[in-house]
Amino acid sequence: MLLEIEDLDVAFKNDEGAVNIAAADVNLKLDRGEILGIVGESGSGKSSVSMSVARLLPCPPAFYPKGRILLDGADILTMPVAELRKIRGKKIGVIFQDPMGSLSPLHRIGDQLVETILLHEKMAKKSAAAMALEWLGKVGIPDPAVRSRAYPHELSGGMQQRVMIAMGLMLGPDLIIADEPTTALDVTIQAQVLKLIKSLHQSNSGVLLITHDLGVVSQMATKIAVMKDGRVVETSGNPQAFFENPSHPYSRGLVREAKRMELDVGDDNPPQHGWQA
Ligand SMILES: Nc1ncnc2c1ncn2[C@@H]1O[C@H](COP(=O)(O)OP(=O)(O)OP(=O)(O)O)[C@@H](O)[C@H]1O
Ligand SMILES: [Mg+2]
């Protein structure tokens, strides 16, 4: 099994010492080739869990009262920091909601990609540069050779997002964590970016896809987990069956609301634009 989250609690302690349990008793499994969609309302603990998988929550204030997060059998939560650094990027690729949070404003995007490649792969700088350009092309950035010299702020939000996706996927990670990867983008670009993640994620990798958008989940996920108030209230290995007949009352509400929205908006607006954001 690629990823096993076992009886995980994620908690935060504030300055006064008060403890807020962000996620409790979470059990989730993800294998290679699967896309696990985690849905649930804001504050339900989706990011607390997914960030923990890459151990990206600052501790403190975060801490782990109990549980394990096993990546290929090795517990992320007890792993030495040096080992964690090695697996982030290489074994775990992370795509966040906010690209500026993970791109450095001070360096050209091409250089940032090259640096990440060289951190993990033994290759000549020239080959790394070629690989960076290739990936900028793959994520649909026009004129990669020119754009690679841009600083993040010189790119549109959609283009920044694509750079981050290249960063998250280029080393061929076994596990891809995408937390609201498209929320900041407009609807037509969203669809393109999701397609991109789906097509670029290698069939031997697993994807943890966090979103409050059930439409996205229905198009992408091979299995689903619904979170509410820090707990997983329903899991399904069959998205189609889930959408037809969710079992938990909260999931039923979510699905009903998503279907109502779909009726309101209509689904017959195919993307108008090309790859350009
Ligand atoms: N750094 C933090 N310090 C204290 N509490 C936090 C911190 N980050 C998250 N929390 C709390 O953890 C709980 C779960 O938040 P989390 O961000 O995991 O939810 P989410 O499902 O990702 O929500 P959203 O859909 O808005 O992204 C919330 O009660 C939140 O206030
Ligand atoms: Mg979140």
C-alpha cells in the first residue's frame, strides 16, 4: 500500500495552551494508480490531514496525539528531518492552492525548477535545464525558453499554478498531494489544470485530491472520503455509486447541493480558451 493513514489525530495548541483537535481518528488508504478525493466543508480538517502527509504543518502549534502515516510502510511522523527532505519533491509531490506560497519571488521560475531537480537527481545542470523546459512545455506554458526566465510575479495566476504543478510532478513522485489545486483559477483554466494533473500523474502514482468541489471529484476520483468536523464520515471505493446513493446524511446534503448547483450553472459550457491563462 502506498499510503496508509491509521487512527490519526491532528491537533493545534494555541499560545494559551488550549488544544483544538483539527482531525480525529482518521483512517485512509491510497494505492498506486488511485485518486482519492477528500471532500468536506471548510474547517473539516482536509488540509490538516493532507499537509501532515507531507509533514508540512509547523510543529508547534501542530502536534499528533496519536496515529501513523505510512508511506510505503515508513512512518512519516517519526521520520528524521533529513529523510523527509529527501522524499519531499521526489517521493511526495505537493500542489497547493496558493502558488506564491511555494514559489520563491526572488528567483526566475526556470532556475527554481532546475534547483529542485538538482537537489534530488544526480544530473548535469544542462540536462536539468532541459528537463525544466520540457516540463514547462508539458504543463502548457507557451514559449518555455522565454517564460523560464520570468519571475513568478511576471506570470498570471494560472501560469504560476502551472509552474507549481510542474514542480510537483516533474520528479515523478509516487504520491501527489493536491490541496484545492485549482480554486484560485477561473473555471475554464480549472478544467484544464485538472485534466493536466490527471494525465500527467503517472499510472504508478497515487493522488490525494482535496477539494470542496464535488464536480471535480466526480470527474477525477477513483475513491472518495467525506470529512466533517475533523472526522471521516464516509468513504467509498465507487464514486459513481457514491454520487447516486451517498450513505451519510451529510454526504447526501453535499451531493444534493452539488447537483443543484450543476442544474443552476448548466454543464454545457465547454472551455473556450486554449492553454493560455
Ligand atoms: N495553524 C493552525 N493553528 C490552529 N488551528 C488550525 C491551524 N490550521 C488549521 N487549524 C484548525 O484546524 C481545523 C481544520 O482546518 P483545516 O484547514 O484542516 O480545514 P480544511 O478542511 O482544509 O478547510 P478549508 O476547506 O477551508 O481549506 C479548523 O478548526 C482550523 O481552525
Ligand atoms: Mg484546506
